[in-house]
Amino acid sequence: MKRLAFYFDSSNCSGCKTCQVACKDKNNLAAGSLWRKVYEVSGGEWIQKNKAWIPNIYAYNVSLSCNHCEDPICLKNCPTNAIVKRPDGIVMIEQHKCIGCKYCSWVCPYGAPQFDEEKGVMGKCDLCADYIDQGKNPTCVDACPTRSLDFGDYDDLAKKYKEVDHIYPLPDPEITKPSILIKPHKDAQMAKEINPEVANMEEIKHA
Amino acid sequence: MHKSEWSLISFTLLSQMSVGLLLGLVFTHFVHPSIFSQLDTGFSYRSPELIMLSLVVMATLISFLHLGNPLHSFNALNNLNGSWISREILMLSVFGLSLLILFLNKHINLPESALLIIGGLSGILLIFSMARIYMIPTIPVWNNFYTPFSFIFSALIFGSMGMLSLILLTNPNTVYSNYIQQITLMGMTIIFVNLLVSVLHFYKLTRLEFTGLLQLKFNKGNYFLIFILRMILMGVILAGLIYIFQQAINPNFIIEESRILIIIISFIIMIEELMGRYLFYKGFFRLGV
């Protein structure tokens, strides 16, 4: 069975959010709904060196959508079996079955499934399955001006990039085994140590 | 809190109220059959069967308000293999059906004891499935012993007070000293243990490690204030129940003497349980983003 996955180069991402907008445009999402979100992580502090105060700060971006996990917690818990996994590993929501109980949005540690107020059902990134079926790339991958996003089979990506699957603010990958590889920004190490925070919570929290 | 959570608060409390009342009836049926036989049946506002059925119907109707697309709700039983929501809906259906049969039983004449046992078991399984829905590894506030504990204790305290209220409605001037002692003792025990465990759980919440982006501060603000108020109300309920228990030691005690106190305690229990469930949903935060 194939396992389609995203690759994200956090060290190269400028945080322009073109991926976020391209996704929103392609999927015609309502205001407040984002299937791909860019988290602006920053932190740090001033440190005293002799008589001077020096900034010891950092900032990086994490672009995140559904990770089409190998062990999707949303799929296991959906009461209607509306969440299905295709043979290529894409986790999709069949909206004609969904009752809009929002349970999948409670359980997903990546906040991927989101409620569509207009339709009364859940929606999320389907890796642009229609484009993939036509041999095209997902729209976010093509839209990224810095080429920080890529997609493909997980094993192929792992050979090509040899990167990690976990940086702040992502949860422990053991929970759902996400199909994502991330090249960490050089400052991601600092986020483990010095008061990290997501600076644009207002922008993404309702999404 | 999102408006849809109010429907969940109402659904869980009403269905637990119904289960609690049935468990109270099971106790009365097997331990005090003479009192059970005096209770009303059929279309009477004092009939426990009608009250339980009404509660469960109300709970079911309210649960639809939580759904974004109730027209698809026939799909809700699709995942009995893996989803506790599907199992909860199944158990709710079984429980509701057993209450309906119990309500119609004077026309059907099935063995009442068997019906009460089936109803009681399906009610317990309903509460268990309900609790399991919230025990999710990505939501640490809910994924612990307190979730099933608080759900079953809500049912039991509603059941205890429900039985006292039923006696008050049915035969307020008959002497049931022993029965009232047992019911109030059960209520006192539930409230006392609940109080201790709630404090312990709250202490654990305040020590949870920061694991989510939108994690609540439990020892500050409205959450803390409502928690403290709830604990005070529990203390008041406990004092009221101790007073009734002491009164009921008198072999000639009739419940009519404590009418006002029982009404006040029942009202406080409603508020306390509403606060508890509000805090339960308010505490939601998820691991990750």
C-alpha cells in the first residue's frame, strides 16, 4: 500500500502563506476555515553578557495541513465511517455520510478536520486527490514560491530528504504516525529550550 | 464555550438523570418491593416510567442540536467496531426501548424484574460508553478516571434525589424511615466521595504539563471560580442530606416534614451538576496544535 506524504522545509519557508491561500482558493473555503495553516513560531529572551543585553531570539514557520496519518485517530473514531483511507494513503471525508458531530476535530492532534458551517459537515485537506488522480501536484505544493513543500510516497521522500517528523509545536508523532517529513529550521532546537509560542494564534485559532 | 456544547451538557445530564432514576427504581423494586408497588404507573406525572421516558426522549432530541447535519444521523451506527459514539447511540436506543416497554408493560405483562434488570444494565452500559467517548489519548483533561467516575456519580446522585422526590410526590405522609435513611446515606456517600475526588482531580489538572497551544489555566479565572462555587454547593448538599438522614432516624419520620429542604437540595444538585458538566467541557484542550 502506498503512503502519500508531504515534505516541508521549515528552514526555507518565508511564511508568505501562499500555500494557505492557494488551498483556500482551490477548495473554496468559507471565511474562518483553513485546511492548511502556517504557524508562526517565535520565542527567546534577552541575555546579559557583561554589561550588555543581547537578544537571544528566534522565529520560524510551520506550514501544516492534514498529515494523512498512517494510524489516523479521526478515522478510527468516526461514528459514521465517513472518514476513509484510499489505497494511496489519502485520508478523506465522505461528506454525504458525515453527521457533523465534530468528534474528529476534537481528537486530531493536528487540528485538521474543520466544521463547514454552511454544509453542516466536516471538511479537511484531501491532498488534492482530484489533482493527484490527474497526475498533478497538490495545489499548495505548486503554489509555494520558495519550493518549501513537496509531496510523494513517504518512503521515497524519506530517502530523498532524510528529515524529521517532529518539531515544535507538533505533537508526539507516535500518537498517529503522521505522513510528513520536516526539515527543521536551525532555530527549532531553541524552541525546545526557550519559551516558544505561536505568534499568530488569533489568525489560526478559529480556523 | 461553543453553543453546541450546551446541547451535550443537556444530553449527558438528562440521560444520566434517567439512568439514575432507573437504578433507584431497581433498588426499590428488589429491596423495598412494598414501596415500589405503591408508585404510580402509566400516564401520571408521578409515574417514574413516564418521567424516565420523557427525560430520555428530551435528551435524544437535544442531542440532535449538536449535529451539523441531523439528516445524515442514520449513519451514526456505522462504526460499532471502532467508535464509542456509535456504541453510545446503540446503548441509548436499547435503554430507551427498555423504558418504553416498561412504560407499556401493564398492557404487555412481561416480567417486571427482568425488564428492570435489562434497563438498568443498558443504562450502566450507556453511561460507560458515554464516558469512553471522552477518554481520548489526545485530550489529557478527559482521558482519566474522573470521566467515568463523574458520569456514574451524576447518575447516582440524580437517582437518589429522584427517588426522594418521587416518594414526596406519591406518599408524603407515609412512614418510610428505613428507606429514606438508606437513600440519603447513599446520597451523602456519593457527594462526599465526589467532593474528595473532584478536589484531587482539580489538583492534577493544575499540574498538567503544557502540551497544547490553547491550554487553559485551571487555577485562575472563571474555571477556578466555578470550581470553588461547586465545591461549596457540594458541602451545602452534604449538610442538607445529613440533616434529613438524622431526621429519618426517628421511626415515625414522614418525608412531608422535609418537603422544603428536599426541594431546595434537589435544586442545588441541579445547579451543582450543571456547573460540573460545564467545567468538564470548558476544560477541553487538545495535545498538539
